[in-house]
Amino acid sequence: MTASQPLLPYARPIIDEDDIAAVAALLRSGAPLTDGPAVDAFEESLAKATGAAEAIACSSGTTALHLMMLALGVKEGDQVIVPTITFLATANAARFVGAEVIFADADPTTGLMTPENFEEALSRATPGKVKAVIPVHMNGQCCDMRGIVAIAKKHGIAVVEDACHALGGTYPGNESVPVGGLSDVAGACFSFHPVKAFATGEGGAITCADSKLAETLRILRCHGMEKNYDDPLMKEFSHASDGTPNPWFYEMPELGWNFRLSDIQCALGTSQLKKLPGFLARRTELMTHYEKALKPLAPVIQPIRRVGGHPGWHLNAVLVDFPAIGMERAHFVNRLKAEGVGVGVQYLPVHLQPYYQGLYGRRTLPGAEAYYAKCVSLPLFPGMSDADVDRVVAAVRKVAGL
Ligand SMILES: *Cc1c(COP(=O)(O)O)cnc(C)c1O
């Protein structure tokens, strides 16, 4: 391997000719470019794939989380429990609606918020103020949802899954249920950003069991606009004096946003979603290959602990004992890059971000900080070959001097 080899990124989408053809067909058909039948078709296939009663497409994983906060009525003065090992957007969603974030710690061997972490965060919250908890299925492995839902139920807290890493997976101890298909949570949020399970450019969705909630989400996604002829708030706008409905009528009982996903993106999404099982099968094969190849490097470098279920493997996080290899992470990452291996670090604990330290001061969450100190994400995407995995592990070995 030489430095002149093209960089193997940590993630990369696969767009095939049939994906391109699906988008081109939509564009050529004269069908609507937004708010049209391609959105319904995408939502239907996503609901089928997750086993959820409802799927609501929206403009990103971030707006999916934001919409859930809005639809659940989370507001200023409320509190939301969010694990600190996650992308910024999970915590920011609570702030978008003016709620306070209570950061939960994580298991240092998985990066996941455990039921114990949830309870500990709850003990720091104001009694009665916590309206939601957002467990994050970090790297594609699911949190212990039975444990988390049981605690949430006891305290009347809504559970919103941040499943942006886990589309296509199943729950440990509940393998027949696809991620997004649980009926005892409020809903699950997904992202179709190009590094995720499949790509629509920008894009996201919510799955949920409650059709009333789904309706609210669809209204909030489109400016809060309703066409409620049966029970309008403003009858003088909805009907003519003889009862004939006014075709142009709409009304806005609550403030809404424009968080729609276009038909162009949905056409790409429907085409990509067909390949999700194949993508995930390849990711899973690559993870198995990685596990084998990394074995000789333990305990200095090892995969995160496996929690069971069929993970929707998104990131290949490994834990590196940097003091043991006598190297700081920056040098490790830069030297791997020089060897043609792109590496990520997911994530900087959100509670340490300047914005959140400014709000809440500096707090120590030891499990999360221990996870952060060791984690690196090695390349993982369905277009990788077994030889790529061997190349990555050889580079890791060389750089670490193992
Ligand atoms: C990607 C991601 C998001 C945000 O999704 P976008 O589509 O980029 O807005 C939120 N949470 C997690 C855990 C993510 O990985």
C-alpha cells in the first residue's frame, strides 16, 4: 500500500444506474416535483420495510427529530433527556422548541445510553418536567428499549428513537421487530444523508404507530396547513353561504414549517430502499471480516461490545487504547490518512460543546468521555471489498506498531 492509493473514506453511498433511471423517469413523467404521489409511494415502502403503521418523510433526520418534539408538544420549560454520545442534532431538536436538555451518560464499551444512564439523568432532572427521552442507536446497535420504555412509562415520558444509525436492523431480544417498528414508543427518526443506510441527498423520516400523531406530523411538515372541511375553525372561509366548500380554503391552527421531502428525492429514496437489505447484508459481512482481522490486535484495539440483535451497522467503531500505543489520536488518524485510510471520530460528547457548556456548565459524564477517548470509526460502506478491509487492518497494525 502506498500513500498514492485513493483515500478509502469512512462512508460512501452507492448510486446505481437504476437509481438514476428512477429519478430521470420522475422528472420526465411530468409528475409533481413536490407534494406528489412519489412521496406517498416512498412513505408506503418505508412503512412496509420497518413494519410501522405510518411513515412520514421529511427534509432531514434533524427535521424528523424537530417535528417529533413539536408534535409531542415539547416546549419551553420542559426537559428532554438526550445521550451525550450522539450527533448535535439530537440535542438541538429539544432546543429548537425551547426545552432544556439533560444529558445522559453512556456505556463506555458500546457508546449506548443504558437504562441505568437514563435513570441517573432522570435523577438530575426536575420532577414532572421531563417530557421526552431520545435514545440513540449508536453505530447501528440498538439501546435496551425494553428497559428504557419501562422507565419512561413509569414517569409518563415519551420515547423518541434517534434511529438515524440503525435503519434495517432489529432489536436485541426482540429480533422479529425491525428498527422503527416498535409500537410502545412515540416514534423513530431516520436520516437519508449520504453517509447513512441509503441516500436521498438530504432527507429523513419518522415512523410511528399512531395515525393521529402521523396526521399532526404531516400538518406540521407543511406550514401547519389543514383543509378541514368537516370541522373548520373559520367557517366563513371554508364554505359559501349555501354550504358549498370553498376549494381554495386552508387554515393554520398551529405554527408549522416547510420540512417536506421532494418527489425527486422520494423517487431516489424508493429506488435506494429496495437495496437496503443487500446494503446491510454487505455491511454485516464486512463487520464479520473486520472482527476476525482485528482479533490479533486485542486488547489494545478492539471492536465495540456487541449487544445482540441484528444491528443496522452504520459505523464501524473500534476502541483504541492510545496510551498503550504511545500515540495521540490525532497522529493515529493523520498517519492512517497518509496510508489512504479515512477515519472518523463519532462523536465529540455533545455536553462538552461550547453552546451546551454555556447553558449548563461543565459536567463530567465518565462513561461517555471514556468512550470518546478511545473511539475511531474505520471505513464501512457496502461498496468496500474484503481486500479493502485487509488493507485497513494492515494500515492500523502498521501505524499502531502492533
Ligand atoms: C445523521 C444523524 C442525525 C441528523 O440527520 P441529518 O439527516 O443529517 O439531519 C441525527 N442523529 C444522528 C444520530 C445522526 O447520525
